[in-house]
Amino acid sequence: MQTKHFIDDPVHLVSTALHSLTLTNPSLAFDAQNKIVYRRPSKELTENAKVSIISGGGSGHEPGFAGFVGKGLLTAGVAGSIFASPSAEQVRRAILTRVPTEKGVFVITMNYTGDVLNFGMAAEKAKATGIDTEFFAIGDDVGVGREKGGKVGRRGIGGGILVLKSIGALAEAGGSLQEVYKLAKQVAGNIVSVGASLEHVHVPGRAVPDPNSDEIIPTTEIEVGMGIHNEPGSHRVTATLPELIKVILGQMLDPNDKDRYFVDIKKGDKFVLFINNLGGVSMLELAGILAEIHKQLKEDWDIVPVRVIAGTFLTSLNGMGFSASLLKLEDTGLGSGKSMLELLDAPSEAVGWAAAISTSTWDADNTATADSHAAISGDAKASNLTLDPKKAQKALDGGIEKVIAAEPDVTKYDTIVGDGDCGIGLKRGAEAVRKDLASGDLPTDAVAFVNKIITVVENTMDGTSGAIYAIFLNALAHGLREQDTGSSKEVDAKVWAAALKSSLQALAKYTPAAVGDRTLMDALVPFVETLDSTGDVKKAAEAAKEGAEKTKNLKASLGRAVYVGAEQEWMGKIPDPGAWGLQEFLVGLAEGV
């Protein structure tokens, strides 16, 4: 493992690396505070409106993702620190202030929990303000199969760049938001990828690992299925390159491997072969790897790719490895000039795609910034849905008091089956909401009332549960707005139930959690379903409490409880902390109605 670096300060490293993109491509600008690289608002971009595409993720994957910002590809890229997702606030600012929104915004990232939650939260918040927004998480890896991947699904690795290139070209050609969204799902669903690496990587600023730890891959071994954040794959092998490639192609193409056979392949199908350098493999060696893969594809699988693309696209810092991807080409249904292959071949001006920057771009006025775009507040327009703010405050106070009183129990439960912060997080959020509501100035606009709470939750509740609550509340605001018919109407149980059902559907895009997984969904779903069927808040709260009680006998399939503690010691005794805290709030809410 290489542990020496020219720049050891990871914060300085990320900032300067992002700034450098504006030096190599003058059509780009850099929002240093929020780590956003975006296309300058030139006449070409603003007068001929197109769908804006925003992607991003942790730094350390260069040129992904900011390196793919440019004409014909992304409109903006949002970066986190090394191997860490950017915050939802960073992404929200990118949507609201750095890209055109007239034709809609497509938010797309790789399928990793932090990225899905934070980019997803920003997408839902954009929807809540009236911006036409769609979200998609790319999963193309088959090194970790269905059984191990579980509900989380496939990880996003190198092949995902083919998705970004395809949709970027479509947006540039004038494709609609729904066409871009549909194409992203289609291309991702036709890609299989597997990575391999000789070593883990060292992150600048971190301690040097113990040479005897699992962080060091033995000299004679290769990790098959290595992820882009040092994550392990399916297994390690001692093998020559031909033997390694045989294993990799088997995982990608063997129809008998039901755990990994994600793309149906028929004789005569056409493919694009995509080879991605994880950062530390010499171009000489990468070329040799490509040749071996191409040879075995032809000889063993009767596949001769119609395009071969190789280079450094999505790295793991200076990872001593590579990933191989195959994209099965099929009809997009978009008409002439918009086939998968034509979209991949379309020109772009993103340095990560190794496309030349045209003379006209260099000669253009490259001084404009997006500072004059919409204010960051992103305040949504008024709705025609009304409520009595005092009654709403009274009901919420009932729930808040129950949550605060239950904090010791929730904390105790979470200390046993989690990391101990659930109770404190819920209490912190509850106290902040109570304080904000007590300050007065409560709107009668139901959407504005919910948005007031959203702001408090986003600023006070952190961690996974905070992100889930924020996504749900943003989706609730959007769900309410969907029922605004244009005439004044007071929200009742029926309106709330419909909005809550819409929120559940939105939340399902960002977490696989469902009833039975021992999460807060075991309380939330029964509440929403019962409210929808009965219109009775008290019965809905009782259903939530029953659902939370049932978690005592459920085996955890998501979250830290999957691997923390001895399950047999708490089975039948300890409810899921998140579900228990939520039912306390809902019971108190019902009492206050």
C-alpha cells in the first residue's frame, strides 16, 4: 500500500483539485464553499434550455464526478470529502442556484447509502419547491451478488459512467426529463461490471494501517469484486491475469450464476466494452488487461464488442486495480441519432471523458457565474391548502412531549442494538421543533407549515435517521402540493393520508426498508395505511404502536442492528429504537388532536 502523498491535507487537496477543473475547461465555474463544479451560465446554456443533470459523490474517484461536467455531459457535480457523500444542503444549493431548472433537473448518483439519502433528500426538497425533479441511483456491479447485496442492490462502480455519458448526450440533444430518466434506468439495467485490485488504498491524512491487518492484501492475492471505497468483493484469488479474467467474465456473463446474472444475453447481441483504471495501474498494464479481456470475450463467449473504451474514469484514489464493464446495446425508442451507441459517440466537453475542448469554447466570454440565479432560500410558492396553526401546534406538542419523555428508553434500546444515538437525536429534533413553533408566526398555509418544520429537522437531526425524516417530510410537502386544486381547502384526515402515502412512495426510492425489517417503517407504514383506510388518527396511532411492539420479535435486516450485539440476548425484549421513538410521537400526536 502506497502511503506517501504530495498533499497530506485532504481538505486542501479536494478544494484545489476541484478548482483545477476550471483551469483545464474555461466553461466551468467553481463554488468553493459548497464544492460544486458547474457549467457557466453562457448564452448557449441559458437561452436554449435543456434538462440539467447533477451528479456527484465522495472525492477520491477523479475524474468522477466533477470531471464529467461540461457540454454534452453533466451540468454540475457536487463533491464530498474523500470517500464521503456531500451533504444534502450542498446538492440543494447546486439545484437551486447553479443550474437552469426550466426543463427540469435530473439528480443521479451511484448506489451508496450516503449518496442516495443526501442526493435524494435534495431532490425531494427541489420537488417540494415546485421544480420538476427526478432521482436515480446507478447500480452496475455484479461482484457482490444478489444474496449479499440484499435489499441495497448493486453497487455503482465504473460502468455507471456509461450511464452519465448517455443521458448527458440525450439532454444536450433536447431530450425531456422523463426521457432522460427512462434512459438512465435502461442503460444501467443493461450493464454488468466487476472490479479487481492488488491492494487497498491509503487515504491522505489517515494513519498508516497495521501491516498485519485486513487492510493489507497479501502480495500473492487479488481481491475480486473490489469496490471503489476499499470495500471487499466476493473473494480473493491467487491467479495469473488470464485466470483472473476468466473469473471476472464468468461473474459477468455466466447464466448459471443466478446470484449475478443481471443481464439477459442472446446470440447476436451487441456490446460496448468499458475498461476503467482504479487509479494506480500503468497505461501499459491496463492495455495488456484490455487485450486479455477482449481475447477471452471473443474466444470463450463469442462476443466482439462494437466499441472498446478504456481509460481512467472512476477511481479509488491510486488504486492498484481496474474494473471491466459490458453494456448490452438495445433500442432506446428515442428515434434517429439517439441510439445508445450514438449517444456514447456524441461529442462532449468534459475532461473526464477525454474530449477536446473546442476553439469556440476557449474564445467565448468565460467570465459569467451563477451568482445571479435564484436565491438559495428556495421558498416554495404559496398553496391553497389551509390549517389551524394553533391546533396543529397543540397536536405536535403532544407528540413532542412523548418523544422527549421516551428518550431514556430509546437510548437504552439503541445502546443495546445500535450505536446509542437514536434517542438523543430524536429528542434534539423534537426540542428544536417545539422551540421554533413556540416562537410564533405560524403559517395557515399547510405546505408552509410543513416546510417550517423541515428546516428545523434538517438543521438539527443528523445521521441516517435524520436524513430519512428529512426526505419523508420534504416528500410530504410535495404530496400536499399535489392535492392543491387551486381553490382554498382545509386539510383533513383524507388529505393528510394521501400526502403521507405519497411520502412513503418517495421514501421507498432511497431506502429498501419495509415492514418486517425492524426499522421505523414498522411503525410508520401501519400508521399511514390505517389513517388512509379509517380516517381516524387515534386508530392509526394504535396501529403504529402495535407495529413497534412487533419489532421485539423481528430479526434486523438493515442498519447497525444487523451486526451489533448478540441477537438472542435481546430478541423478544427490545423493540427497534427508531420504531419505538416514532410510535411515541404518533401516540402523543393523536392524543393532542
